[in-house]
Amino acid sequence: MKIEDFEQWQKVDSMVISWILNSISKEILEAFLYTTTSHELWEELAQCFRGSNGPPIY
């Protein structure tokens, strides 16, 4: 990858991170502020919300 391509990717990735962070409620936002890529942020969100909404099965 050329340095110019990488720099462009970084700009776009930062924009995507900004979009995602701006859509997260302020109550939980701080937990996601230190991710470095949009992929990392997305995975953190998925892990956080990957639970079941149904009742527990015993």
C-alpha cells in the first residue's frame, strides 16, 4: 500500500469512527473513546451488545 493510500484510509477511518461515536449515548460513550480503528470500535460494540434479549435459560 502506498503512503498516500494509507493516509487516505486513515482520514476515512477517522470519519467513520466519528460517525459511530456520535451515534452512541453519552452514558456509555467513554467506554469506546480509546479505540484506534473503526473495525476495533465496531468489534467492541458488538462484544458489548452481543447478548440475548430473552429471559435466561436455566
